[in-house]
Amino acid sequence: MSSNPIFRRHAALVDRMADRMGIDLEEAVLRGRLEFEELSEAVIRCAGCLNPDSCEYVLDHSIGSGAPAYCRNTELFNRMGRNK
């Protein structure tokens, strides 16, 4: 995506959150269920989040299930989860 450390961090958060929800983003792109542009937009949405440290904490400590209420990609994750 980018060598920008902010985008790398948020790309990892998007991927980890998707994994947490049982979504393989790479497979979804390869199978045409998710456009690469949609994935890029998800990373950009995540990069605009004011809570990346909280998100990392939730992921690192397996708190709750699904995406946190403040996640800007909840709609995408829910749609992808339904279309598995």
C-alpha cells in the first residue's frame, strides 16, 4: 500500500480486525468479493480514527467480539462476514 508508517499501522489494524471477525481480506480480494479500492478505502477510514491505541489494546487482549463501536469499518466487516 504505502511506505508511510501511519498507513502501514492502520493496514495492519484493518487486517487484524478482519481476522478477528473470521474474514480473510486477501482471499476476498482474490475472489472478487472485495475490490482492492474498497480495501484501500478501509485503511484510509481507519487512519482517520482517533482511537488506534484503543483498537490495538482490544485486539491484543481479545476484548469482546467483533469490531469496537467506534470502528469506522464496522459496516464493511459486517457485510464481509455475511458474505463468507
